[in-house]
Amino acid sequence: MTQMPPQAPAGMPVKPHRGGMILAFGIIGLVCCVIFAILAWVMGSGDLKEMAAGRMDRTGEGMTKAGKIIGMIACILQIVGFVIWIIAVAVGAASFSFRTSGM
């Protein structure tokens, strides 16, 4: 027996999916601007919940999942890059103060 996903109540229209926009936000967030990655992650999560509840068109589920995952990856890479940058600045500052104090 196959279980059908829940549908919107009769007479209530299903919202159109935003899979293309979420996927585009994820890609833009990965390439240049992390705010779009955050938007893809948050909007993707919300839309997937709406799709699971049957209140949003499920045809864009694949694009929505892909956009959310790319947004998550972009956010994680941004955090890792920031941590590496902080370490590099700290090491550079320590080596600079070591060179100037030895004179």
C-alpha cells in the first residue's frame, strides 16, 4: 500500500513552489554572497515543511532540496574560511610582534 502525501483542504489552493529561486539563492550564496546562502537554507527548510504538509506544490521539491543543501554547504564553507582567516591574522600578528621586539 502506498501512502499518499497530505493535500490541502478542498477549496484551498496549493501555493506554487519556489524551488528555482531557492536553488539560485544557494548558488549565488556559494559563489559570492553568503546572505543568499542563509536565505536558501532558511527558505528551503520552510518550503520543504510546507510541501510535506501538502500546502505547497511538490513538483519543485528536488530543486528546493538542492538549493537548501547548497546554502548549507556555502554557510559552512564561509564559517571555515572565517576561522582560517582569524588564525592566519593571529599568526601573522604574533610573528610581526616577535620580529619587532627582537630589535
